[in-house]
Amino acid sequence: MYVCSCFGVTEAQVKQHAEDGARTPRQIASACKAGTDCGSCVRRIQAILGRGACPRRELADQGRPVLSEIEGLDEAA
């Protein structure tokens, strides 16, 4: 199945680049250009890499304050 139709990159190719060490969509883009044209495949690439979660959710899961909590600090001051 194609992940990036702009450059004809398949899911198998993205997985192979990940096995070869690519850990981010930017590293995948460096390896095969996927995600560098229209950008519609970037979310799919993130999902393949296991990075589909929202960054704010990842911060909350790590016990760090999310933006809404930081903004709330201004109101409390």
C-alpha cells in the first residue's frame, strides 16, 4: 500500500527505513522524500513509526504540565 503517492513510497519502504534507524518523519523524509511534497502522508508515517499520539498527550503521560496547565498558572498568579 502506498503511504506517499507524491513519491510512490510504500508502507513496506517506510517500515524498512524505520528498521534501518529512521525514528522521525523528518528522518523518513531524508531517506525517501516521503512527506516533503503535499504533506498528506505525514500522519500516516507518524502512525507507522508509533508516533501517532498528540505531543501534548505524550507530555501529560510523562507527568509534565501541558500548555493548558501552564496557561492556568498565569490566572493563579
